[in-house]
Amino acid sequence: MKLLKIKTARFSQIIEKCGKPEVYTLWQKPSADRHLQAQIKKTRLMTVLKSESGNDFGIVGFKESKEARYLVFPKSLKRFSEKRIIGIDWTLVRE
């Protein structure tokens, strides 16, 4: 059995390339949120989830989940879209 190797990127690396993100709070249905939809189209949204081990990790794009937190970046995350983002440091996120 061959294990699938997931490519990863460090959160600090993404901040270096794409700027400091802001936390985005969903106040309405994602489909009705025009600002959110624009950020998804521009590939500037990251969904932060918890792994089985309890660590936070991110994925580029929108994945709806009750436990998810969303970050919007000043620049596109397209180059990181196939990667799992690890090492999320909440002190680097703008309030």
C-alpha cells in the first residue's frame, strides 16, 4: 500500500508571499455573501480546520464547516492551492 504524500506549506511562508490575513466572519449564507464570493473567485480565502490530532491546518478556498475559521489575504493564494497549510500562527493574523 502506497501512502499518498500531501504537499504542505508553512503559514509563515504564505504570509511572506501573500501578506497578513484578516479573520472573516460569516454573518449570512455563503452563497448570499457577495464579498465572500469575490474573495473565493480571487483565490484569497483560506479555510482553517482542526485535524484529528487537534492542530489547526489550512486549505486554500472555501470549505463550509461549523468548526472552520476563514482568513482573507491581500494577495492570491493560487500558488498554494494544492497544499495543506501547516504551522498556523494566530499572532500573525490581523484582528
